[in-house]
Amino acid sequence: QSALAQPASVSGSPEQSITISCTGTSSDVGSYDLVSWYQQHPGKPPKLLISEVTKRPSGVSNRFSGSKSGNTASLTISGLQAEDEADYYCCSDAGSGTYVFGTGTKVTVL
Amino acid sequence: EVQLVESGGGLVQPGGSLRLSCVASGSTFSNYYMLWVRQAPGKGLEWVAKINQDGREKTYVDSVRGRFTISRDNAKNSLYLQMVSLTAEDTAVYYCARDPRWAFDIWGQGTMVTVSS
């Protein structure tokens, strides 16, 4: 149950696109199309952005999109905005009824 | 509006016990898997435990298995986390969350647990 690997930080200018990677193993990310992504602002609970690799819940901006290739999932934020500055976490089903989160990525809008 | 409200956190000595509660409103609680996620100060999210709709299936992260017990009372729309043999490494904000399968769509505001002498 090792945490999924994410870059510690990613930055971009307003209106740019950025991508956050989430690397696991063949036992978690690679085995299931069950990766989700969360946004967390300081002092707040996480908010679901993406489920099942690519599905965006109602109310989530279409600037957020997800994908997966092999053992690595990715979250892309297009048209970066100041309000996107937050921490982002991926999460994957890890088999046997368990989940594992990523290490988290701090996004900075320059 | 669906809401989850946690309670029961506080300061506890190493080796002590604590029981967290999470009350749900605004949705049919018994239809969903529920889980606990924690976040140590300044650290990332860690999935802790999950329970299915009728309470018969429970899973835990290795670091808490045998010390923490997740349970639910559907008649009271409530989720619980009984924690024993607490250590400093259990210090964290504990969130309850709803799992409509494979993603966590509703979160509580969290309750802080501090293990210290």
C-alpha cells in the first residue's frame, strides 16, 4: 500500500495548461480504470474533480480532464485560473477492497 | 443538500482510545459505501477504512488494521470509527466521505485527533 507518486509541485501562468501525473503499479493504477482526482484548498475538505479516470461530476468545470496510460494517470487543467491554486490528489482502487492516494501536488498559478 | 458532519475528535494520550462519529443528512445513507480518510498536519491524504452498505464488508489500511474498527448504524444515518492503542502517528484530521463506488463525492469538514502526552 505505497502512496502513488505525484510531482510535489507544478506551476503555470494564467490561461496555460498544466498536467499532473500520478504513477502507481500494475496492482493499482494499471489494474483498474478506477482513478479519481481531488482538489483541496487550504483548510478545506477535498473536492472530487474526476472519477473512473475520465468522468467529470456535475458542476465540475470542463477545464479539468483525466486520462490514463499503463500505470500512470494524469490530470490536465486547461485555461489555468487563479482559483485553481490548490493541492491535488489522485486516488486508485488498489484491490482487495482498499484504496491508495497519491502523494499530492501543489499547483501554483504564477 | 447532502451533508456529512464529523465529531468526536480531541486530545488523547498515547495508548488511549477515541470514537469518531459522522452523521449524514440529505441522502439515503444506507445506499452507499462509506469511508474514513485522514490527513496528518501538513501532509497528504491517507485512506483509512471502508464499509459497505450493510456493514458486513470492512477493509482497512495496514497501519490501522487491528486497532481501528469502522462501523455504521443505518437507522441513525451514522458512521463510526473506533480507535484504540493510538500513537502520535495517528494525529490527523479525520474526514468521513461517501463512496458511490470508486470515488468519494461528499466529504465532511473533518475532526481533529491529536495524540500527545
